[in-house]
Amino acid sequence: MSKRVTIKRKNEIEENENVPEVELKKSTRKTVSSKLANIDKKENLEEVSAKKVKNKLEEKESEYCFWLMKSEPESRIENGHEMKFGVDDLKASKDKITHWDGVRNYEARNHMKSMKLGQRAFFYHSNCKNPCLVATMKICKESYVDHTAFDKNDPHYDPKSDLNNPKWYMVDVQFERDLKRYIPLTELKHYHLLHKKTGGPLSNLSLFTRSRLSVQALTEEEWNFMIELENKPPV
DNA sequence: GCCAACGTTGGC
DNA sequence: GCCAACGTTGGC
């Protein structure tokens, strides 16, 4: 085993630290980082095997084609900065495009890194009176360095970020359309609980299984079911 | 405003 | 490498 390869693999692991769980069954949920950490512990394990596992996990990750992105529609001041950015603010932006800066969580970042041009995302209103899905967006620029991490005056300034080795990334998203009606979290929860009992597309929705994550991945089944809700009467 | 959930930090 | 303390998210 050459040293060079070992170093490369280590870098790759760091790059993927706290990659989201990729298994869809709740019982088997585990982060890629912890899996890779476990792999490292097994000294007799071949490098090839570790790579195989990693590739498999990345394959899974790349199967996610739909996303959910949270933003706060109500005024809140953090470090003297207004945090409000609702769907109306997105619509008021130039070309209805914004860069999704300020994400400081590895899992959320990795989701953004795997986003592809043209993929669709829900715009979700969080930390507000009526948390809900409000609109759809399209990824219109794939991930690039989030410069706000280096800006001392930015509310999400990261003093540990290194200009030569950026940690934080963002994507550009463009408003696509309003949902025919806002889909409240309570309604999604209703289906989530139902589907957990009876089986169904929302049985493992990350809004509930990974509630604090600000950029979430959706399977096609989850996306389709949620999109269809706008045509159904509210629960 | 409260607080559960959970990610991060740092002492040991 | 463990884990207590701390900080943040976000529903309620």
C-alpha cells in the first residue's frame, strides 16, 4: 500500500466527513463518516474494500435528485444581521435567483455539493408561525465556495475556515413556482405518522428523522408524493 | 419563550 | 477516544 494512496484516501474521507446517512431504512441509518471511521479501525481491511464501500455510498448519495431547503420567512436578528429570507425575498431577487450561503453543517454542505444543475428543491419556511412547503426551485449553479465564511462581518463567519482550503460551499437556486397551496408541516407529519404505520413514501422523511438539517435530500417517491399534496384537500 | 434533539468542543 | 458541557435548530 503506497503512502500516497493512503493520504489520498484520508483526504477523501475528510472531504466526506459527516456525509448523510444513505441507507433508507431507519434501523440501518448511519453516517458515512462513522462507517468509514469503523473501516479505518479494522487494520486488516484492504484499502480496496474501503474504497468499494465509499463508492457504493457515493452512488447512493448521487441517487438523490430532489431537495428540500429551509429558510426563515420571519424577521430575526442574529449578530446584528437580519436573517429573514422568505419566498417573497427570493422572488424579489434579481432573476429570482439567490446563492444559498451560510450553511455551516457538513451534511447539509455535502448535499449541496452533490446537487446537479436543473434538479429541483422545495423552498421550506422554517422557524416561523406556520412552517410549510411554499414553492419549488431549480438548482441553477452547482456548488462553489461560500465566500461569506471568510467575511468577519457575516453572521456565519467561520474563523477556522482557510482561504486555501475552503470548507463551506453553496449553490445558486432559482424560483420555479409557488405551490398551489402551502403544505404545512403538520400535514406532512400526518402522512409521516400514517406511513410509518401502514407503509408509504413519507415513512422516513428527513423533515422528521433529521429535523435540524437545513438542506435535506428527498427520494423521487417523497418528492412526487409531496408535490401531489397540493392537488389534495388539506388534512 | 421553552426545550428536545443533536452536532461540536475540549478536558482528561 | 470518551463524554460532559455547551451551542444551535426549529417546532410548539
